[in-house]
Amino acid sequence: MPAKMTEAIILQVKPFQESDLIVNFFSADLGRLVGIAKGAKKSKRRFMHCLEPLSWVRLFFFEKENASLVRIDQGELIESFEGISKDFRKWGQAGFFCEMIKELFPIRDPNREVFDLLTESLHRLNQKNGDPALKAIVELRLFKLAGYGLHLGSCLACQKKIEAITQPFFSSERGGVLCPGCLKGKGTRISPGALQSLQQSLVKELSKVFRIRFTPAVKAEIENVLEAFSRQVLGKELESVRYLKQVQEAYG
């Protein structure tokens, strides 16, 4: 079978046996795949700097029918995003995006929008000053692309328009907004400003969405909403989230 070629972002790399690597990557046209790169630890010619986490690469690989792993034969580096690897926070955020993708998207499920969102977010993160709103925007859109879009335009129960709700609540269990009369159980108060920012983050075109800016108060609200919703969907706290909390505690 002839080799296939794809552009991809490397999500995770693990050593295997003496000289091989197991590579988890997200392909532009094939979705998430896992492959084995035979002899990658020793071969500088076939895999020059291209099997590092977060690298944007061109991979050449073979697939066998019913095989769980593809065989990665060669790679070429397109972009290394060096600015990310030099910053603890940026590295943690980029790792968070990759971990989210591994959790939300199954093997061999093509989704070009996910690839475009990931590459654009890495480009933004690679810039000198980064983007304080980036993590929340990417998280929201990844949930939406995985089928977990938030219901924000009206009360989930009675369908009352959000403009008519004096004090909306967000339900992480139900994934959307409830009015006070329909709230049963736990809910988090959410301000009109935070709701508007959430809605814009979900509907704006990718080329424009990263122009959105959050006030510190709105950013804190959105982060609280997403933390609760993520725990509800994923059933756990991600390793990258714990890492980011440790960085925040250590460096402020």
C-alpha cells in the first residue's frame, strides 16, 4: 500500500521500546490518529525535529486494515512554535488544547474545523504577548465542535429569551442557561456581559473571534462556568489544568 501524506499537529509523543515512539497527532484531513515511528529515537534524517509535541508537521505514513496504529515512515517540520515552548503558561495552554482534543475527538473522525482552530490558536499563542482570552475561546469552540455546544440564547426549560431573564443562571449539568423559576438544583449566576462574550466566542468566524477581549470580571466568570462544565462532560480534571493552576500559584 502506498504511503499517505498529511499535515498534522503533534498532540503527544511517548517512548516505546528501545528506539520507537508512539505519536498521537491530529491530521488536517483524517482527524486524530495514533502511529508508531520505528527507530525515531535514532533516525535524525527521517524525523528531523518534527516529532515534538505541538509541532506542525507533514507526515508520511502507511495504514494496514484493522490495525490500531499507523506506521509513520517520515516527517517534515512546517512550524515549531518556538515562542510557546519558552513560556510556562503558553506551554500549559497549548498542552490543554491538545489534551482536550484527545479527550473529545475519537480516532479517525475527520474534522477540518478542529485542525484550523488548533493551528490558529497555536499561531496566536506563539505571539510575544499571547492572548488572555485565548484559552476560554478555544475551549468553548472545541466543546461545540465535539457536540457539546452551550445553550445560551434562552432558558433551557421554558424557552424564555435571554433578554427577558433578569437574573440568568448557568447549569453545568444541562449545559446552558436557566431562568430563576426553572432552576432546580445547582446553578451559577452569570452576568449579561459574560453571556454576551460566551455567545460571541461561539458564533464569530475563526478569522475574527480572537479579536474578542474579556474584562477581568467577565474572564473570571467564564472560566468558572467552563471549569464546571468541563468536569461535567469529561468527568475529571485534566492534567494540563492542574499544571496551569500550579504555574499560577508559583508565578502569579
